[in-house]
Amino acid sequence: MDRVVCIPVDAQGQVDARWGRAARVALATVDSHQITSWNEVDVHWDTLHDEDGEGRHHARVAKFLMDNQVTDVAANHMGPGMARMLESMRLRTHLGVDGNAREVVERLAAKF
């Protein structure tokens, strides 16, 4: 079964420490322990975060994750509200990651 990992990335391909305020995320499809596709998307959560309040921002993030059939989220850290939301969506979270984003997902994929 394919899994789709969403991970925040910066312009250099490193894990962006700001999950809920990320400007860009990568969507990696993983099949048979390997990345089969990698797509980076400008989400602008950095500028959108404070525009509508936390609840609307969480809803925006949730919609993006559902629309992209995300099964796993990898991030350095996230706030407790976001963590609860992802848990309620039954998404697997992998926290404490850093370094090259693609290498992070490759390490996770080896465990799937």
C-alpha cells in the first residue's frame, strides 16, 4: 500500500523547522520502502497562519492533507493543537526530524 508523506522543506531541500508555518512542503509517495514520487508545493502557511486564526488555519492544513491523501507527516516539531488534529485524522506523525528532507523520508520509508 502506498503511503504519502508530507514534510516541510526550505529552499535548500532541508527540513523546515516550521511545520504549521512552512512556506513549502514536499509530498513523497512511498511504495515498497522507496520514494516513487516527490512533489514540492508552495503552501504559504507562513503568511496564511495569522490571517484567519488558529482554527481556520488548522482547517486549511487538514484540507490540504486530505486532498493529497497524506498518510504520514514528518516534522521537526509542532504545537499541541496541530498534533491533536493530526491524531484525530489518524495520520502518523514522525517528529524530531531534521537535515535533508528527502533523506529523512528515505529513512522513514525503509521502516514502512
